[in-house]
Amino acid sequence: MSEPQPVVELRGITKRFPGVVANSDVNLTVNAGEVHAVCGENGAGKSTLMKILYGMQQPDEGTITINGEEIRLRNPQDAIRAGIGMVHQHFMLADNLTVRENVLLGAESLNGIGRKAKARLAELSRQTGLNASPDVLLESLGVADRQRVEIVKVLYRGAKIVILDEPTAVLVPQEVDALFDTVRGMQQQGFTFIFISHKLDEVRAIADTVTVIRRGTTVGTVDPKKISSRELAEMMVGSELPSPETRESTVTDRDVLRVQDLRLNAEGSDRAVLDDISFSLRAGEVLGIAGVEGNGQTELVETIMGMRKAHAGRIELVDAEGNARELTKLGTLARREAGIGYIPEDRTRHGLLLTQPLWANRILGYQTREPVSHGQLLDIAGARKDTARIVEEYDVRTPGIEVPAAALSGGNQQKLVVGRELSGNPVLLIASHPTRGVDVGAQALIWEQIRVARHEGLAVLLVSADLDELIGLSDTIRVMLRGRLVSEADPATVSPQELGSAMTGAEAA
């Protein structure tokens, strides 16, 4: 058997930011035709390392060698010319353009926009399993097909080394299987993949080699067939981690949230985005909402929070004495003041002010309540003190509370948001994808905080694309499909595959 041929070699990569060393003497060797996974906690330096490899950032020290040639990648165009493509976790696509337009945009000089371009697009579509018409608008595609468009887009530009950043974060199990089939098929055609993921079972299923990064430096490269997910987690965080599994019931008979006949129409249309939604949520209960993205989960959460105005129906929050308060006509701040904590789906858009210090982000949504205000006056000292408490209790890794939120990794931003929302003593927590894009350590901490709050009587509405998380944390699971609650599943007995089938409408859970 011939010796493996390295196509990517990173040697001694070091990258410093003010107050933080993101990468310290990182080494990574990726061989031709393999799937090489890179694992590590949020803040471990994975994203910085991939941005360096894709030319988005420059290393302070170290060398990059591609196909045996040491090169400097000054920008993504240099990386593309070197045969490197990157499929980002948050797709870089335009919903108002067609599949063809998204792929060709910025690459017109390669094959023009006529017959040659169409032929190349058709070839790559077959190669990646993209069955969507090139003339269909992207907004009409599901998440899995959008991801295939992203892959086609980087391949169209000549990539032979493909970075996949959290590619399964929003896919159901059947879509994950299809993606892995695509990756394996492309491997046989000579493509090389660098796979970034926090889902260790998936890493072990698809990767040929795994490199683990901890606290900014490489701690080892292993064969995933010879190591368990637990052992990988221990390499990443230095200790064994719990699962989300929680079966002891804390559900009471006291309603906290009642939603009745809720309807929301699409903007400027009579088409229902939410149609006849009714459910109740009790103290001490975690109600999980499962569904393929785009089936109304985001709209449901934002309507309950007052960010969207319902066209019909009623939303009530019930206090400990059983008094129901209608929320339908209240604004978002009033709903928060009534006792709703909110972990938003997009923390950078709805949860944080990225340019502001951590203590200022502690104030968001709580500007009328202690300990960050007294009456009409903000208490900056109180905000700073409570932020320091959150940083310690929730293991938010930061040089200090004066740094802007943008300086934190995604997982540490999320821990700050979770700490803030649970610090407000809510009676209801709406948690929308609370562990999306966070590492196993941050995930375990967030799970444990939700468990503790649930045990203390908090009602939790949990929306997640992580089916293991839904099954492990929820007392009941409801499935959303095309804006309706179509079925109910018992988390004690349902499998991820059964739940995935219900989410796609293949069968009831």
C-alpha cells in the first residue's frame, strides 16, 4: 500500500488577538482523499484555524503547505485558487436568486453563463445528489438541498479540498445519512474533506482521522474507529461528560403557558405560517418542539415572544395562584417582565449587542429589574457584579467582563445568554436551539442548567434540531409540519429515526 500523501500541512500555527491566544503552535496534517475531522470546544481555536486555512485571517506564526508547496493565503480568493473551498455553517446564499444564479455569481469568468456553465452545473449536481432544478428560487428549497447548493458552489470554483463547518447542525437523521453518502461518493472521486463538528457519534461515523484541539493547541490525532465518543469528549474537555438523558418526572398539574387557536399569516398574504396551534405547558415540564427548519418553529417562538403579531388566537401566561394574563396585545418587553426568559435562535441578531461589553449585554431585556436597575436608573455596578457571577457560574471563558461580546467564541456567547435568561427568575423559558453550534462541554452545562431549573418548577418550551437533545430533555415532544402541530411523541420510547420520519411527514411519531 502506498504512503498517504499530505495535501494540507499546517505547522506551528499561532494566532493572537488582544488578550487572547486563539491558536498556539497548532499542527494539522490532512492526507489526500480522507475525511479529517477537527474537534474541540468552542473557543478551542477550530474556527480561527479554518479561517486561516481559507485565507480569512493571517497567522502570526507558522506555515501552510498545500500539495507540497508552502504558500501564503492572503484572502479567500488565494484559497480558492489553491483548490480549497469552505461550506459555512450559516449558508452564504441569496434566497431571491435561483440555484444557477447562486452557483455562478462571482464565477462567471470560469465557464461563462451559457451552455458550458449549464453543463458543468448539471455534472456537479449529479455528483452531489442535488436534484433541484437550476431555475428554482433558493427560498423554495429545504435545508438539505441548500447545503448541496453550497457544496456545488465551492466545487464549481475548482475546490478539491472542502471544509465542512458544522454541516449536520440543522439536518434530520435521514438528511445526515444522505450527506454522508455524498461525502463518501466524492471521496472515491478524489476529494478531501475537513469536517468540523460537535456531534462526536457522527464524527466517528464519517471521519477517517480526528485531530483534537484544546485551549488553542493540538492535543492529539486519533483513529475514530479505535476510540469511543466518551474518550473523544475527554480529550476535548479533560473530563467525562453527562448525556442529556433525564427521565425523572417533575411535571406538575399547574399550567404556565396556554396557547389557543393561534394563527399567523405570511407577511402580505392570507397563507397561514401557523395554523390552529393549541397546547399548554405546565410548571416543571419541558415541552419539545421538533420539526425540519422552515415549518413554523421560528414563527411560533417569535409570536409567543411578541416579535410577530398573531392574526388570531390567544396566548396566556398563568401565575402561581392560577391567574391567567393574556399576552396577545403586549409587547416583547412586557412579556419578558411578566416572567418569560428567552434564548433566541440567532444569538447574534436577537440576543446580544456584539460591540458592547459583557456587562452591558447582561442588562438587555432586564433594564427595569434588579440587580441591573433601581427603578428608572440603571445600576452599572450591579450589572458588572452580576455579570462576573454569570461568567463564573456558567464557565464563560473571557479575559474579563469589559470585552465586547464579539470577542467571545460562539459557545461562550451562548453561555452568557443562558446565564442571563436564567438569572431573571423566569416562570417560563423559551429555549430555541439552546446548544446549536456549541461544544460538548458547553452543551453539558446548558443541559444541566435546564434540568436544575425544570426541577425547581420552571416551564420550558424547547425548540431544537438536535433530536438526541429533544428526546433526552423533553417530557413531551410535539412535531410541527407546515405550520401545524401534527403529532405527539413519547421521548421515553421514540427513536431519532422515528422522530425524523414524523418531521418529514413520512409517518406519525
